[in-house]
Amino acid sequence: MPKGWADYVKEHGGKPAPACAIAYDTRHQSRHFAQLCAEVMVASGFTVYFLDGYRSTPELSFAVRYKGCDCGIIVTASHNRRATMP
């Protein structure tokens, strides 16, 4: 997913040096998946702002605007219905 997202943002953003903020929540392996996303985005030429520590979606939204990022990624399952969660 991150590679496709990086390609899309670069194609439609038009900035020569794109930036992305990345955050994660308290769920199992969230930090690991966020780190993988960061690695892919850096390899795609993005500056990455990694919000280390548990963050909420509104905090990521603020970071994207505050840092002037082209996009943001949050690793979360908070919008899944409880019936689908183990």
C-alpha cells in the first residue's frame, strides 16, 4: 500500500521534494507497520515525519498541516467494527 500511495502523491502533488507524516496507535504491531511505511516512503523520495509514540488521527491531521506535508499515513484499526476484530 505505501508504494502505491507514494506513487500517487508524487504523480498528483507536483512537488519535487514531497513530505509525509506517519503515526500509529496502540494496536498490536502498529509501530512496526508504521516503520515499514516510513521506509517505503523514504525510498520513494519523501521526507518523513515519524510521530513516535501513540497518536490519534487528529494529531496526525495536525502534523500534516503544521509540517506542510503532501500526505499522511496512520496505522490504526480504530474504524473497524468490533465484530471483525479478534
